[in-house]
Amino acid sequence: MFGLHKQGKFLDEVDELGLMQILIDGGLKPLQHNGNQFVPEGYSYFVFLQESHFSIHTYPDKDIATFDLYACDADSEKIRKIGHTIRKRFDPSYFTGKMIDRGVKST
């Protein structure tokens, strides 16, 4: 996601954006989470999910935030919906995304 500073949407504390609630509302089950504030700026946030994991990394100096959502056995439409909700929350001026079906099923 690009264009976050210009729109005043960039936050160093990404957990303030309600990311845990977005994951829960999307039907995923968070187990643990942790974030780290970098000096002078930037933030990384990681969530262990029952289904796998979610991470987001912010780069205020580059006007970028990236996120990854890896979920075994999750419905692809559910993952698309979560991605769309995160995109709406950040409201970037430019967004690019890629969904990869790794063909991995948990047992």
C-alpha cells in the first residue's frame, strides 16, 4: 500500500487500526500478537492465528505499508474480504495485492 502519509492515514501504532477485530470479524482465530515500534519511525505487528499468521510492516519514510496473511484451510473469499477491509481501513492512494494458493492443507 502506498500513499499513506499524503492522506494523513499513516499510523505508527497499527494495532490502533483494529486489525485484531478485522481478523476476528473475518472468521479467523487470533492466538497471540505482538508489535514493535521502531526508532525513529515504523511499526511491525505480528499475529499468530489458529490458521497460521498475519503480519504488517510500516515504512513511513517510504510512505509504504505491507501486510501478509497466510492461512491454511481458509476460504479464499474470506481472505479476500479481510484484505479488502484492511485496504479500506488504510485508504491508500495505490494498492497492489497478490493471492497465492499454495495448495497446503492442514491436518
